[in-house]
Amino acid sequence: MPDRAMNLRDAVDLLQATPLFANIEPSKLKLLAYASDEARFCTGDTLFVQGGASDVAYVIAEGEVEVTWEARMGPRSLPASANMKWSVRLPCWPACRA
């Protein structure tokens, strides 16, 4: 992400490009973008843990993350990056809200 904060138009564009939000009308996305915070993380940072309470959702604007979770057959992981469209069903995944 550039060294400047994302402006409101950029945030709305990012949300519109995200499959989860693609069919939401722009005026509602603008409200969501306005109420959102931009966050930056470093390599190795943990955003949340399996089974923990969560009160946020993350949209990757730039960079990569690795989602890991404990399954019956042992640890599993799934890489994800900005502009990557993927979906996966994860058992017992905690619900997040924006």
C-alpha cells in the first residue's frame, strides 16, 4: 500500500472489487468505507485466532496473508493476496461483521 492513507473513493473502489461486496449499491459501500479503518500489518502479525471472538472483517488492499486453522487432520493453511478471488468453506469459522 502506498505511504498515504486510502481516500474514500479508493476505499469504495476496493470494496466494489471485492466479491463479498460487489452487489451492494455504491451509496451503502460509501457508508461502509467511511466507517472503516485502514490498518497495516507486518510479516508475522496475527490478525485473529481460530475460535476467538471477532468484531471486524479484513479486505486485503495490498500484500499477502496466510490463513491457517486447526483441522481434524492437523493444521491447514490457505494463502491469499490482494486482487485474488477465492472462497473456501471453513468449519467452525467465527462470523465476522464489517
